[in-house]
Amino acid sequence: MRKRVIFRVDHAKMHGMREDWDNLRTVLQLVRHGSLAGAAKALGVSYTTVSRRVAAAEESFGTPLFERLQAGYAPTEAGRSAARHAEQMEQAELALRRELAARDTALTGPLVITAPQLLIASHLCHVIDAFLEKHPGVELTIRATNELLDLNNREADLAIRISDTPGDDLVGRRLARQHTASFASPDYASKLQDNPGDMIDWLGFTFWQDPPKAAMALNPNQRVRMRFDDMSALIGAAQAGLGVARMPMFVGRAAGGLMQVPILPPQQYHDIWVLSHRDLKDAAKLRAFKDMLVPYFAAHKDDFVGVS
């Protein structure tokens, strides 16, 4: 006669373990950020929750983990030790999650993609639409940013990046090579053509000191009229006819009210890559998205390069 084995789950114990990990993870974030507000933002909780969890961790370990200073929270030696162990636990948890995600063969559930906003508007939106039409069970989140989100920590599953150094810990492929060129409004372009001796006004970025050297070599009568810290603002100024702007070819071509002007010959620019963590490179949802993404960019590669 087979014996019947009954497994009982101690829910109270599991809940306590979960609380212990939440507290220890909070200690780690407070060490990283140095303030309740910074740790709260990283964890997506209130600063009072951070304070409560830290106090609970200190009570559990029986020793102070932080000095409360006017400038913020300074970790004690015990606090730094706790953070080191918490970081090891964090990395183990992330590795497990990546391993389980890589085994998932279902084309359903969450998928997080990060990409530059302007590239989403001009090109990726078409791939995304076709992908969701084919795989409606995928819960897609798009993080539109130029920041390099941490794929090791699962801030995103798949990244489309404009970069020459996509990352040693990541795997992927080049989607397209790029050029930049000079663009202006049709009215400003006509002004340049009708008055070739006039001063050329550039719309640049805050780090610009002078107009592009390649443009100055053709005509030294140029200046930086305005500087911007945002690409969308620069595009708007160019559309308003305030001057000439250098931008990637795909941006200038996709933005309404702009045309390429022969002030700056097309210049080599950073390539466009699709990247993922090596543990997730063969995950079903990522592979399905890349299977649509790569052919699309191959078919539209001429959008990103140009001739003088």
C-alpha cells in the first residue's frame, strides 16, 4: 500500500522570510542612495515604509545599521556588511528570474522593451503594432528613454540602443548604421540658397562650443545661435525656422517641416543595436520580437543613411 505524503506550507514562516528579504533589500537601497527618499523611489514605496523596514532590520540583527545624520543615513560597518550580503542575494534572485524567463516558451505575459523616444515614433511603432497583432497575449511595456537601463537587473528585457559600445555583458546585433546631416525649415533653406554669403545660424546642444568642423571647412561664416539640452526642443526650433540643426538622418526625415540642407555633409553616427542579457537571448517573447524587428530595419536601412 502506497503511503500518502502530505506537504504542509507554513505560510506564517514564508511571510516572515519575505519580510526579512524586504527589510534587507531596503537596507541595500538605503546604502546605495543615502537617503530615505532615494531608497523609497528605487523600491517604489513610501519613505515611511523605508524607515520602518530599516528599523525592523536593525531590531532583527540586534545592531544599528545606520547613523542618522542631518545630511542623510550613513551606514555603519554592520550596515555595509548587510548591504554586501543583500547585493549577493539580489544578484542570485535576478539570475534565477532570468533563468526561469529563458525557459518560458509561451508567447504571453509581460515583456519590457526600452528604446529612444524618437526612434519609437518614427519606426518602432510599426514593429510594435505588427508584433501585438500577431501575439495579442503579450503584455508589452515600452520604456521610452535614452538612458541605458540595466538589463542585468531586469529594468528591461530588450533594449534598442543608439551606441558604439552596446555593452560587454549583453548580446545582440546591429540593426542599422547611421549618418547625421544638417536640416532646416523650407523657409530657412530658401534663405540660405538666396543669400549664400549671410551668416549661418546653428542650433546646437549645450556642450557645443562651435559649429561642426566639417561645416566650417566649407564655409567659416557660421555661429552657434542657440544651445539646447533636449532633442525635441531643438527639432521644434529648427521647424520654426530659427536656424540649422544637425540630427540623425531618420530624425530629420521623419520630422515634419524640415529638409536636408547642404551645410554639413552626412557624417558617420552611432549604430542602432538590439540587445538583451545573454541569459535571455533565446527567450520566446524576445526571439519573436526580434524576428519582426530585424527584417523591418533591413528593409528600411536607407532611412538612416544619406548622401551629400
